[in-house]
Amino acid sequence: MKLFLSCLLAAPLCVLATPPDACKILTVDEINAIAERPVERLQPQKTGNPSQCGYLDSRRAAVLVVSVREVQYAVRDEMHYERENLEKIYKMKAKQLDTIGDGGFWLAANKQMVFRKGKMIASVTFATPKNQNEIDTGQIARLVETRMVETPPK
């Protein structure tokens, strides 16, 4: 009986809301307006929390990868730890961004933009060399940011 009660009491603490589906957060047309190679299909890489999607070209090569996850506590701290770890791995400082979401960063070493919005952390990474820059990645990241609070496009 004690075990049953402890499970009931602990259950709400372990439950996280599911972030938006990364494969439904952007449309192919939105990506194709920016991307060097056209996206022809989507491939879910992770579902649940985190949600990760690969946007692929006709050869099934990645054009863009978007990941969204929800953090229950201390979102700012979680993103700070992620940034520190990436800086240690790549031995390069990330550029602080206050213009997207509730704060974020751009790491030129791995061409990745990470930002937080509410209790969610998102990352956007282009795989095409021409688009692996802060401007193109930022355009897609801003679209992701707006969809993290809106309903995804159909």
C-alpha cells in the first residue's frame, strides 16, 4: 500500500508536457524559400520529449535538423549547461543572442543556433554548406520560435 501511495504522489513530478512535433512546426515551402537544396521529405528522428526532425532532400541527405524539448525546471540553467558543454567540446565561445526567444546562442563551430522560449529549448542546424550561417539559421529559428506558441501549420 505504501508503494502504491508513493507512486501516486511521485507521478505528477515525473510527467512533462510534450513539446510541439518538430516535423510539424515548419512547412517544406518555408524551408525551401531559404535552403540551398529543396526539401522533399521529413524524417522524425526522435519523438516525445525531445522531438527532433530531419528535413531531407531527394537523395535523403539532411538539409535541416530541428529539435525541440521541454524542460520542467530552470530552463535558463539547462540552456547554460548545454552551451558550456558545447563550448568545451568545440573549444570555441558561442555568440550570445538576445534577439531570439527569451535568449539564445549561435555556435559557429557546429553551425547551430539554440534558443529558449518559455519552458522549451529549440535548436536549428542547417546541413547545407551555403546555409550554415547565422543569418539563414536565424530566419528558420525565428519561424520555429513563433510556432512554439502558435498552432503548427498544416
